[in-house]
Amino acid sequence: MRGYLASSIAVTCAAALAFPLALSTEAAAAPPAAESPTTDRATPDRPASERTARARPETPSTSTASAGTATSAAEAAPAAPAGSAADRSIPGSTQSLPLAPLTPPSSDRTLPPTSAPSSAPTQGLPRRDVRHFSLVGVVWDNPDAELQGRVQVRTRASGTAKWSVWQDVDTHNHEHAADPDTAERTSGRVRGATAPLWVGDSDGVEVRVQAEADGRPRTDGRAVAGDPLPTGLHIELIDPGADPAAEPPPQASGVDTPRGNVLSPEAAASSAVNADLAPLGATTIPALSQKQTEADLIATRGETSDAASGTAKPAAKDKPGVKEKPGTTGKTGTIGTADAADPATSQRVKPYIGARPRIVTRRGWGADETLRERNFSYTKTVKAAFVHHTASGNNYRCAQAPSVIRSIYRYHVKSSGWRDIGYNFLVDKCGNIYEGRAGGVAKPVMGAHTLGFNTNSMGIAVLGSFGTANPPAAAVKAIAKLTAWKLGLFGANPKGKTYLKSGGGNLYRKGKNVRLNVISGHRDGFATECPGGRLYAKLGKARATSARYQGR
């Protein structure tokens, strides 16, 4: 209980202290950069609950326009994010451009090959100049509608005449979402969306969305067009904003000192829920040794130091088994006894838990805390971990991982209408671990990662696409380290099985108790390709390694 109260008080006090000073940083924000006449104004970065209007369509440049069309000096320079006065103080921006029926001339050889019939609906955006962006995705009005077809984009590297090859955007993304009937899912703000695709710094875009054929032959022998495309198709162009740091510190580094600039109330609240693990405003939560992690867990449970030798006794004034509210205490951020799975409360000897790994905080990757909903959402415990890939491509450097995460965060909130980034944790190709959805890394934060199974679970997403590419060994090892620690806080065995109640999906009906691996792939709870065949094949190794880290 003391951890819960401490965190609650810290959030309130930190926010109150930070608020007057935060105003000065907003007042000092740089003025917006000038816009090119051929670009759409960025969608204002109002809270998700207020943003309903879409960007207006403007006259697009033709697909045969010169690839080297000059942009304004403001676009070419790495200036402050462009936009209205309302978003000048907010890093990054979102350009939302409507797609329209596309009927390209037969002589246009820039279009990608397609197997769809000529009668299939096609929408897109001819080649055009835009402001800087680094990540793309396509959204539509109805979140229950699936885009049955192919989405392809090509982009131009900023300040050059070089256009990329056509790239496919993963259209199957609706299974990464809040559970049906939850407040997040029924908010009225959620939209259908593809997976995001990282394309790097770009200032030109071209889009083609082709409905797929259903395979039935027409009388003339051609295939029949399939379902129509969803209504309200828009291409979302995400600028992640300036990086808070050139590169995450190496994993062996110690405690990061808080940044010198003032925390906003939202940033203070997001940091305060990890106050037992790192100083307020810290950019990383430092790693602990195995011995430190075990000792702190034992102390938090109210046991004497004899626990490690197998003769643990309850502390005289702090008996175990007391019902407590969710909270954290101690260096590991361990939970109150009522929040742990039953095996955790029954551990009266050396605990099964892995050493706490180093975790880059939301502050560390530069989260704009004004984008998300202010309050945090929790579930009762963490019984399982679902592993994902972001399907955003592998064309990023580890130094760019914070930018990729900021872009996905913005895409989830501003474009898809979610309350926060969907995943609880993210891992890059170098094995760095990042805090995802706000609420505290040691707490049972409710995510939006596995449709139907977000309750009593956590989601870990590896940045990249692993259908045909092998996941880096460092990323698989990071999954094992993270799960050994986090599942250990809740008494879960990484090599074991557990039961989760389905919230509804395409594999299991709502209310069904499903037996799953404690470390599962996304496809175990929903019919999807995620986390990609190559990453899914590595989960057995991750389970064994995680259990070994726990001392099993």
C-alpha cells in the first residue's frame, strides 16, 4: 500500500510543481516554418478527443511532375515543426491527406505491378511535394471495416530528387487494438488503420490503394472485384520531431540524470509512476544485478533476508497476504501482494525473477505527453506476454529508434484514435528496451496490443518486420531479459501455460477461457501474421532463456 500511496502523491505533487514552470518553455517555443503552397497544413495537434476534422484536399501535383521540384527554404531547413499556433510548442506533426479515385494513364510506368482486375476500385494520391515526414500509414473511418487490398507508397528523400521503389504497407493491423466494449475502443475516436511504415526523412509522396479481387471469374473471363475500399481513406504522414538525444546510452550505463529542462504536468505524471525505480525526469531506469533484484523483491514482500537461504519468515510488522491496491515500491518496482499472481504470493524462498534490465523511459525517447489521455488504465495482474513486430520495416538505425517510436506513438494516438501507444514495451534491433504505454513499467498497465487479450497481459513489440527477415539475436535476448523480470514480479513462469479470458476476436469467442503460453506470439490470440514467422520461430528460445534468467 505504501508504494501505491507514494506513487499517487508523487504524481500529484510533481504535476503541481512542474505546471508554473512549464508555461515558460511553451512561451519560448520557436515560430512555425513557412509552408509550401503545394502542401496541406498539418492536422492541429489538439487532444484526440477534440480532433474530428480532416485536412482539406488541395490541388495535387501531377504524377509526371519533375521529381526534383524545389521546396521552400523553410522546408529544406531542419527548423521547428510547422503548423498552427496551437501546435508550435509540440514536437512533430501529422499531415493527413485524403485519397481519391485514381485512374492513371496506361502509359504511366511509375505505377507498381498489380494482379487486381481493371474493374477493382483504386484510390490514391499522385506524386506531390509535402512537408518533412518519416513514417506513413493509411487510415479510414470505420474501425470495424478491413481494407481488403494492397497499399503501396513511394517516397522522395528530403532535399533530393531520389524516389524510393514502391513499398507495400501491411494492411492487417486491426488486431492491434483495445478490446471490444472497453472505453478506449468505444470512444468514437478510433479509426481503421494499416500498420505504420518507416520511410526515413522524406518530402515527397505517392500512394496507390488497390482493392483485391475475390477470385470469381466474370463472363468475359476476368476476375470479379472484391469488397469496396473503406470510406474516408487518408494517407497519414508523420514527422517525429527533433530527437531528444543522438542515441540511447549503452546498456551497461548507470543511472541517467534527469534532463535540465522543466517537466510539463503530463510529463511529470508519466515519470512519477516510475519514481521508485528512477529519479523524476530520468531518461532511463537503470539495470539491477540479479542479487539486487531478488533482495529487493524479498524485502518488498515483507520478509527477512533469510528468504534467500530458504528460511524466509514474515517481517514482524508487515505480514504477507494483506490485500493491497496496485502500486510499486522498492528498487525493482515490485507490486503489492494482491496484484501478484498466486504463485508469487506463495514464494517464501528465493524468488524466481530475472535481473531488472535497463529501460529507456518515455522521457528518454521523447514522448510528447500532451498527446495521450491523461489518466492511466490498469488491469489486475500480468499473467502473459504477447510478442509482436511493428511491421514498420527494418530500414532504421538504432540511433533512430526513438524517432521511430515517437512516430508510432503519434500514429496510434493522432491517426488511429487510441488513448496512447498500444504496446507496453518496445525493443529495437540492438536490444534496447523502451517503456511503451504510460502508467509505470512495473505495474499492470492495460495496453492495446492483442485484440481480445489485453486484460492481464502485456505487449512487447520489436521494431521491424520479421516475416522474411530474421530478428536480431540482441532483440530476442532483450525479450528474454524483459519477460524474466516483469513476469517474475507477478510470479509467472516463462516456460509455463496460463489461462486468459477472451474479450472477443477471430479465434476465440468472447468469454472463453483460453490456455496460452505465458510468452505467446500475437498470432496465438488472433489470426494474424504478427509477429512474423521468423520472430515467432524464436519464441521457444526466448521462453527457455527467460526461465533460465529467472533461475528455473
